[in-house]
Amino acid sequence: LDRPLTVSAAVLKRAEQHLEHASAAQLHALCAGGVWLGRPALAYHAAGRGLALSDPLAYRFLLARGQALSVSRAADGEDRARACLRAARELASRARDMDAVREASAALDTLPEWGMFDAMLTGMFSPPTETALTQEEIARIIERERQSRRTPQFTATPAPRKRRRPKPRRHRLPRGLLEDIFSFFPFDD
């Protein structure tokens, strides 16, 4: 509906604290909502809980975890985000979920690529190639993210907007007033 959705911080905090009772669908909704609302901590926690469920849509939780990590200030945040997003893209392509593939690819495109910079420093002028992840690598990424309980620090989320006060009504002169005022001047047309 293109309407801003405001959810109080207390409700979000309570949702974060009671994720253990949520179903996979509820966790996925919280992941999507956390990303959309600019609450990466909520998306991070819900994705971690979703990965612990061993759901067949684990790539959706990896996608949300990668999106949350991409805005974190953790030292290994970019590397973990890239790994999660690559694994999510690979699993989504295997499941033929092209929306998730596009989302993961778009999120990967926003991450800085240091491999190209390293290639230029070492004198190699061709960018490093990216190979598809194997099932074992994906399983290691999922297991690492399941074990990762500590919440990284995220950049400050924007404060909710205050409602705009309506502008005071501008008083306008009635039509033809200027002509009436200056009608006594002899203007040559």
C-alpha cells in the first residue's frame, strides 16, 4: 500500500526475545520484516533461529542472515555476509526460486569486492573467478551460522520519522483583486 509501517521498539524487542516459539513461516516473516524495517538485529536473530529448524527453505534464512550481516560493523561481517549470500543464491538456484536468486545477487552486488583490488595489487589483471559452492561448503556455512549466537554490532538504524505538522493554510488574495486595486491607473494596453 506504500504506507509506512511503524512498529514500536518494545514490540520488536519482545519478538526478538521470544523467537523460540515461532514457526518457520513466522520466522521468515520476521526476517523479511526486519530487513524491510531497517532492523537488521531482528532479521539476524530470526534467521539464526530459522537455520536451527533445518527447514527446506534454509536458503531464505541464509539470505536474511547475509543481508543483516552486510550492514554490520563486525570485522568478519562482509566475509560472513558474502558466504551466506553465495550459499543462499546457490541453494535458491537449485530450488528454482529465481526471486531469491535475484535478491541474493543484488545483495552480493552491494558488497565491496576486495578480490579485484587484491588482483590489481598483485599485478593480475583478470578478476578472480567465483566457483559454485559445493554441498559440503554450504553445510559448513549453515553450521557456522547456526553456532553463531553473538549479535554483531549494526550501524545505527534511522530513528522513526516524526509526523509532519500540516503547513498553515496560505491565505491567497481573491481573484481579480489586483485588477480592482489598480483599476484607477490609466494603463495603456
